[in-house]
Amino acid sequence: MMHRFFTEKKNITGDNIVIRGEDVKHITKVLRLDVGDAVVVCDGDCTEYISKIAAVEGDCVRLTVENISPSDTEPSCKVDLYQGLPKTGKMESIIQKCVELGVNRIIAFAGERSVSKIEPKEISRKSERYNRVAYEAAKQSRRGRIPEVNMIRSLAEADFRRYDKLIVAYEDEKHITLKHALSDIPNGGSAAIFIGPEGGFEPSEVVFLKRRGATAVSLGPRILRTETAGMAMLAMIMYECEMESGL
């Protein structure tokens, strides 16, 4: 399998592609690829370019395009994960695994029970690190685009109007299942899923989401850790979504 890299559309001109930044070192020093070696370059908008390295010029790698094709790895349904900020060290794993599973976007927020808080002075640094994790996971899992990771200080900052469905995992919900909640999402639609931090959601947060149209669901009789719940929920949704589309 060919190695995979992303580059911005502005770096693609006709049959020529330029890769810059940290990937140059990875290509030349780690993978030890050289002129004539083939790689896959994705433009981040679900188009793949089978290319060969034409030149290595210090801070950039130049490639020549040999074939262009659409990416077939993106799910038909777009699912954004709103993740209650967990303790230090867990967010990276959540991002990595959820990108592999097909998440559209990840939004970290400080819940009422979050031990970690979002400090304004740390947003830029943490966002850069989180988005780098998403980038590496997108490469590894052959995604056609790189899911963006954002940070907000509370759910009150979010705009939920873009979604066809809002679904919150809530341990006190005993009757409504995730499968039931997914039944009225249109094919190719969009959903937002909400996972609380350690300790779950405060009841007032669930009320807030329900007033904005969210459906509270049970993920089963066992209580899942915050770093497990989002992955489990996303995997269930992707299964339903891809079964419906015939995959």
C-alpha cells in the first residue's frame, strides 16, 4: 500500500504537486522515499492523486500526478462529536480513534463536571496539537479529508442549527436506544452526538440540550468511560449508516 499524504489545493497545479512542512522530513528521512517512488496525495476534499516524486528540494517535495480519482472512504452521514473535555492525556486518544471511525468534526467543550478546563491562553496550543493528531489519524486510516478539531468553553457557544439530529448519551435514559434515535436521520444527513466528561452530564446540561431538540439515548446497561462512549457511539452510527448505503 502506498504512503498517503495531504496537501492544500493551492499546492496542486495541473499535474504538479508540492508538499511542504513536517511531511517533507517524514518522506525523506523516516520513510526514505526518493525520486521515482509513488505516493498518494489527497487534497483534503475527497480527491486522491496517485503521484511520483519528481524532486526533493530541501524544504519541499515535488511530485508529478499520474492518476486522479475520488476518495471512497468518507461516510455518507456526517457525524460531529461534542466531547466533554476529559482529564489530560485522554483527548488525543479520543481524537485518533474517532477520526479512524469516520467522525466529521470534533468539538471539545468544558462540561460542568470536567476536571480539566479550557483556558483561553491554551486554546491555540491545544488546538494545534489536537489537529495534528487528527491529521496523522486521517493519513493512517485513508480518510479523504481531515476532520477539524475545535474547542469551545461551553455548549452554550455551539450552533446546533446545522444538524438534522442531536443525540446525547445519558446514563439516566433507560428506554430510548441509539438505533431508535437514528431512525429519522435522512440518508446523507448530519448529526451531532454529545458525550459528557468523567462523571457524565449534569441534569441541567441534558435539559439544555433537550430544549434545543436533542434526544437522550441509552448506550446499554453498562456505564462507559468518557473515552470509550464516543468511540462506541460513533461505531454504532457508522455501522447503521454504511449498512443503509449498502457497504
